[in-house]
Amino acid sequence: METEVAAKSGAGMFSPYSSPSTALLLQRRVVAWAKQTGSPAAVSVRVGERRFSLHKDPLASRCGYFSQALLLRSGEVELPASFPGGSEAFEVIGLFCYGDAVALDPFNVAAVRCAAEFLDVAGLGARCDLYINQVVLQSWDDALIVLQRCQPLLPVAEELLIVSRCVESLAFMACMEILDPEQRRDQPGIAAARGLVGRRWNAEFVKELAARDLWIKDLIALPFEFFKRIVQALRRQGMKEKYVSPVVLFYANKWVLSEKTHKFWANTDEAGDGETDANRRATAILHGVIDLLLVEASSPAAATGGAIPVSFYLALLARSITLELSEERQTRLRELVACNLQFARVDDLPLPEQDAVRSIADSSEVRAIESIVSNHVSMQRRGAEAVAELWDRYLLQIVGDPKLRPGRLAELVGVIPTGDRKSHDLLYKAIDTYLVEHPGLSGEEKATLSGHLDCRKLSHEACIQAVQNDRMPLRLIVQALFVQQLHTHRAFTECSDSFRWIHSGELVPGGGGGGATAYTPSPGCAVPTSQPLRTSSPYTDTQGAERDRKLRARDGDGDGDGLGDDASDYETASFRIQALEQEILSLKQTLQRHNTVKGSARKEPSFRVVAADAATAKTASVRRRTPVSSSCIGSMRWGSQRRCASRILRVFARLAVFGSGRSRGKQSKCRAGTEQLSCL
């Protein structure tokens, strides 16, 4: 019999729980029926490539499909290709039609339920539903097996609610795994996902983290359509986003970011182009993953808590550049990155390799990051200073490209407004590196690039480097020199203030009996604390105030505002520099014309040398006019301060204020003060 051949072929091994096989049981039942009734198996049923010889009466009495089909075709029936479950499910239905008990298990119950619905088998569908509700949905492993077996049975399994019941059951058990206080335990995979914040993305390492939680490992092995529905059910049933988002992260890492998965797909596709098929699968999954990622979960509050690290979004962004992602998904993904850009590191940003033809700045990676940074700036999100520093560090990796045009670099620098940069040190370093790699730039191009620099936001060390950097335009050098002079003048003023307050008696803690508080000098002019200062003074407060007023008048800050408006001085100096440049340029042109007329071969003096000499002369005059001391009395040792005070007292002793015209009482007070200071 053909049934015997089918049974011997081993194709009937439908479930690991079936022993002996259903095909062998069906064969024995057909033979027993033939002996009991004496009628041969006259009906031939073809299911796919297999053929079954069965009796008409059992089939027509139990199956509505066969009762109708046998009226038209008496001897042979071929089931359509849309028959769910195939020959394995038909074996179970055939055995049920002959009156035997069928063995249901998680591996065959979904297929048998769908096949019973298709063939309209009376009683078998209700028995399958009862088994699913009472057995399958009570176990995590059984529900997972049934859900996986439903994939080839769609859409029939969906219409019979097998998929939805398994999804809701799995989501409920996952919530109980985390939310139930009695069942709560540590989740090593989710806890490790929080530790990914601040680390460079490594897909294979993240795959190892996902394997630490078995329920996460089971969920990310499902087809994406089922996984998507489980994630939606988790959120609907109340699981917190800090637990749901890492599950999405692990799924995307396994099927989109992992190189091993991509190579596996590319090597297993023998029918067509493996690389194209692998990219097509990854694109489909990436579309769905982006839809599952919530903007609320990527907010700064969630990012600082470590729900999803920004390196994951940037890894998806780098992967999406190689895939054909839709415009809508690209916009959404860039929005997710922009929400967390202030937490990113420069190593996380995608950077292409060197191209023999195209510049790095014109690559898709750089343009994508440029668009994200522009989005962050335009939306005025938090962390503007951090994003500005991140962008300047990113530019440092680009400016070494020999094919980078000055205009393109100026566009990239202008993405961040000048006010968002707290410091211009990184920008100065990037521009200086570009000038080193491109020595042939014109003066106008150098001036355009250096125009983005604000010398007032350069550190002390950067200012010194800018003054000594002969690659920078003259205007920037003079501006840096002016800012450096402002810094020096400010430091001198602070030290002078400390010196005056010390000798006017106002630095004394609680001195004078007037309740004056202790003065705290600048860090560079610290007052020694090994010995206390005297509360008495050898001269009157009126004299000290008069001397203080004269010192303030000498320093030019009689109104008590220190240096005054540094910004106004800086702008004034900038206009003066521009006028000086025009005068020097005019002088240079005049000298050139004069040399041309006379035919002199004398070498023209360098423009930079003339300007540098002028700046040096100006600096020397300033130094002669305002000598700057490298130290202050607050930074002197106590012995030096005592000797200095003694000399000052001896000078005052020779003045008229200590002469014979004064009363003996005042002279005795002066001598007492001198003796007290000498005793110190």
C-alpha cells in the first residue's frame, strides 16, 4: 500500500512527543477497519507530495469538507496548497476520523486546530482549544513553542486567535517575572544594558549580555511580527519602559547590528544574491525597530538613567546608511539621536573611511551627523555646550582630510553658533590642524576660517599659542595679543587689590571693631595663615583711604569697576586693528610702487614683520607705562612681608606726619606700633 510507503519514509515524524508515529498508527487503523468491515480503502487523498488511501465512510461522517468533495469526485480528492498543517496534520485528522484518540502536544496542536477548521472536523477544534487554554497558555515554554509553530499557519492561526492568546500569555508571564514582588529577582541582562551607557557599541558583546536573561533570549529569537506584538502587549499590561526598551535593544542588536547574523543570511541564500537578501531582511527589521522605539524613552531623563544608551542609536544610524531606509524612518531615527546627542562621545559618531575621490566631509555619515547637530541647535535642546564640544572634537577627525575644501570646513564650523561654544580651544586646534595640512591657502581663506574664532573664549595657553602661531592671520594674532594683555592686566589688578586691602587694615578678620568681614584674595595672591595680622595700624584710616583713592586713580578705575567694560575695549581694539591693517596695506602698496619706479631690487620688508614690530613696540610701551609685577604681597613669605612692613614704617617715620608738630601721644603710638611689628 502507498500508505505503508509513506509511513516508512519517516515523513510522519510531526512531533517529538509522538511515539509511535502518527503515520504508523493511521496505517494500522486503516488495516483494522478493512478487516472489520470487509471494504477496501477506496478513497485516495493527496496532500502535497503524499497520498493516503482511506475509507469513505469515516471521512464523510466526520469531515464536512470530504462529505462535499466525495459527492463530486467519488474516488480521489486532492487538498489545495493552502491547506494548513500539511500531511502531518492530516495524519492526526485521519486518525481522529477513524475514532482513535489523538495525541496533542505543543508541537502539533496549532496545526491540527487550523487543519480541523479547514476540513470542518466536528469535535476536534473544541478539543484543541481546550488543550491550548488549559495546558499551553499556563507554561512559558509551551506558549513559546506554539507561537513559533503558528508562523507558517498564518492567517488561519490569527483568525482562530491562537497567536493573540499566546502573545498575551507570554506578555503576562514576562510582567510577572519582573513586577511580581514574590517572583522578583535580579535581571542580569537588563542591568548590564544600563552599564552600556558611556561605552562604545560592541554588537557581539551585547549579544552575550542578552543571553543572561532566558526570557529575553527566548523573545529575541521570535520572528519580528510576533516580537512586535509581544512588546506592545508588555507596554499595554503595564511593564515599565526601562524594562521594555532593553528588550528592543537586544532584538535590534541581534538581527540588525550583528555582523555574524548578516554573514549567516548572506551565506544561506543560495537562490539569489546573498548580500542583497541580507540587507533586505535587515532593512525590514530596522523599519519595525524604529517604530517600536519611543521618543519618551530616549528623553534626557531616560538616557541618564541608562534605558537606552545613545551609542545604540548612533550604531543604528551608521547601519541605516548602508541600507535603503525610508525617508520617514530616517527622520525618526535622527530625531531619536538628536534627543540624546549631549550624552554621546566622539567615538560613537560614524566616520567613513578615506575615499580616493570624494572628501570625507561630503560623505553620507558626516552629512547625517551635520543634519542631527543642526536639528539639535534649531530645537534649542538642553546640552548645547556639550554638543558644541562634541562637534568640535568631530571636526578634529575630519580636518586632516587633504581633499577638504575651505568653504566646506567653514560650513561645518558654522553649524554651531558662536554663543553655544563655551571654549574655542578645540575649534582653534581644528583650524590650526587644517592650516598645517593645507599650507597653500590664501590670506582671504585663512581670514574666513579664523573669523569663527573668538579670542575672548580661548584659554590662557591657547592665547599664547595663537600669538606665537605664524600660520594664523595677523588680525587674529593681534586680537589674541590684546586679550592676553587684558588677562595680564586683570591679574595685576587683583594682586594690587589684595596688596591695598592688606595694608589698609580691611583684610583683618573682624578688624577695626566695625564688624568688617575677612577678605578673600584671588587664588594667585593667597594670604599666609601661619601668623595672624595685627588689628592696629600705624597710620589713620583717613590717610589709608586717601592713598587708596590715589592708587585707584592711577590704575584708571576710580569708579571701582576694575578693568571696566572689557568687551567694549575688545571691540575698540578690533576697529583699531582693522584701521592699522588698512594703513599698513596702503604703505605696502606705496612702497611697491616706489620700488617699481626706481627699479630697486631691494627686498620688500615682510608684512608680518612690520606688524609684529609694531605690536612689539606697542607692548613695550605698555610695559613701560604700566609695569607688571610677577608677584604680589599675598604670595610673599611671612619673613619678606615683615621686612617690607618695617621698611614702610621707617619711611613713614621720616615724614612730617611723624614730625615734631604732632603730639607726643601720636609719636608714642607710632613707636609702640613699630615695636609690636618688630616683635613679630
